[in-house]
Amino acid sequence: MIVNEIFSKRQTMVIYTVKELTEMLDDQRLVLREVNAGQARMIRRYILDNVIQEQIYLPPIVAAIESGNLADGRPDSLIIIDGTQRMKALTQLESAVSRMTDSDDVAEQKKGFTLHYMLNQIEVAVQVFEGLSPKEMDQLYINLNTKGKKVSLSKRISYDSRNEVNSLTNRLLKSHQLLRKSGVELEKAAVMRPRNTNLVSLSQLRRLVGYFLTGKVVSGKIANHKQGGSVNGPGNNCAKERHSLAN
């Protein structure tokens, strides 16, 4: 464990297993901020949907401890500054295992047993700050959640390979020579003429693809790609990753 001192505050990165964090929460050694059940559920679903592929990516939790506690090695209690919803979702995985392994659905059972074995290996990075005042913790939380630049919708469409509508939109763009020649705006959600001479924006192209696929208008938010190939309304858990998975 390497301890750095920044702006007179000591900090370090610590690794915990999910089981250790669950025990800490059960023993009231984890202090969480206000839990948003909807966001925690969305993050838990993101984990469960990707457990078979083992493609689960979550940013580090940010936490605080009292002054002097870093000298004792790895802290055994934490005040969570940023990552409450992630923490809540992670500590609910054990109960999800029991429910899934008892399911009559073979696919759910497979997920449950996979998750059961993974829980002994899953580790979570926690950035720990020592000696922050309540006011400093609140300010750090605000800075982490408001100062970052949001990823543009076009980039989310370009980079999201898990979403059926996005994948087909990208394939169409790459394979259709006339469409590329006519011009597709990648940075902005709409084409504002006369200054922008592109035929359509990537966001608008995606809406067209979504309409032909589903017969419904796909909103500006990334549609949720359910298992089984259906596309279901707005509110994808991956698309909101910066805002929801970072809380």
C-alpha cells in the first residue's frame, strides 16, 4: 500500500473483495450516503447481465477515514464519499446468487453459479483519503460528479458494442459508401444548416435504424438491449455509466 500526500491530505488505493465489503456493511463499518434504490438496481442488473462474459467495469470507490488510520495498514471501516450505489449493488450480489441458483430458468441458474464462484475473486479498488472534514467530503463528492465532461451521444453510439441498435447503426455507417460520402455528423446530435453540410447526424441515423428495427421512435437516450435480441425503450444502464455507475 503506497500512501501519497496531496494538498496536505494523505491518500492511498486499497483493494477489498466483495465479501469483505459485504461483511463491513453488515457490521456497520461502512457509512454510505443516501441510497438510490433505482440506481443501485440498475448497476446490479449491469453486473448480472455481463457476468457470463466477465466484462464488468466499475470505477474505483472513493472513501474517507479519520486522521492517523492509514498508519494501521488497510482500513477496516470506511466513510463512502462517491460510490454508494455501486457499493450497495455489490453487497447485494450474494442474495442475488441464492435467488438465481434456485430459479427454474437454466440461463439464470448458470448466471447464479458463475457469480457464486466469481464472488470469491471479485476485487474492488477504493481510493481512501485520510482526515477530510465533512465539508471537504461533500465538496469532493460534488466535484467528482459535476466537473467531468459528459460523453457525447454520438460517441456513446460509436463505442457501445453491446446495444443492438448502436451496432447496426455503426455497421450501416461503415458499409454504406454513399451515406459516408453524403456526410454523417459525428460530434453533434443534430445537423444545423446552412453551416453544417452533412446529410444527417449519427444520432439521427440511429433513430432511423431503431424505427426500422422496432417500429417505434427510439429516443435520444440509449435504448436498453435486453437479452433475446429485443430493444426496449430508453434508459440503458451502460449509457448512463458515468452518472449512475460513478455514484
